[in-house]
Amino acid sequence: MKKLMIINGPNLNLLGKREPDIYGKLSFEDFLGQLRTEFVTVELDYFQSNIEGELIDKLQEAGFSYDGIILNAAAYTHTSVGIGDAVKAIEAPVVEVHISNTFSREEFRHQSYISPNASGVILGFGLRSYSLAIQSFL
Ligand code: DQA
């Protein structure tokens, strides 16, 4: 059984309530239930934090024991050299995901410190971006 870890960054704990026109009306917890039903052959673990260092700690911890990591670093995508370095430092392949199409939004969202070290990037498909990322590991 494949072991995958989903890591979500800041403000993604507010999914369902936050800017629903961009991010949708479903909470991540409810969506995770759907993912687990859809991918019964995958062990899916989930971590969310609003704190940069906690995201780095989780990447380091999961990065040597999971088959893959699905990372939505949210706003830290565009600012965090530390998270980018952590993605580079670990063994597990990391797929970068975003719910929205960051390239159709403000200029500052076009920059990613994750992409250069990600094994792939999936964005703009709403929460389906996570399903597509899981499929990429299968
Ligand atoms: C996001 C896009 C980021 O620019 C933004 O800061 C987020 C969410 C997305 O999933 O579309 O918080 O990562």
C-alpha cells in the first residue's frame, strides 16, 4: 500500500469558509473523506499548519518515510526559501498543488520556491488538483 502525505499551509484550515468563489465551499476534512473513499488502496495522511517551521518539520519527518508528499504550501509557496530547501533536502518526491490557477492571479503568485525542486506541479483544478496529484503517484 502506497503511503502518501498531504501537507497544507497557511489559511487552508479555513477551506469552505475562505473566499469560496476561489477555493470552493467544502472543508478539507470533508474532502479528505472523499479522497479516502476514492483511493482505498492508498494510505493518506494529512497535516495542516499556519506556521512555516512546522511545515518544514513535517516535510523532514515525512520526507524519509513516505512514498510521496502532496504539498500546498499556500502563501509560503511564494515567499519561503526554507520550505523550498526542505523539499530539496528530502528523499520523497513532492508534488506541488494549488487549488487556484496561481498564474491567472496577482503577479506575486507567479513565483514559487517549491516548483524548482518538485517532481511535478498541478494547479487550477480546484480540490481536484489533489486527486490528480494522488493519481500521479499510482
Ligand atoms: C493557493 C494559492 C496561493 O497563492 C494562496 O496564497 C493560497 C492557496 C491555492 O491552493 O490556490 O493560500 O496555494
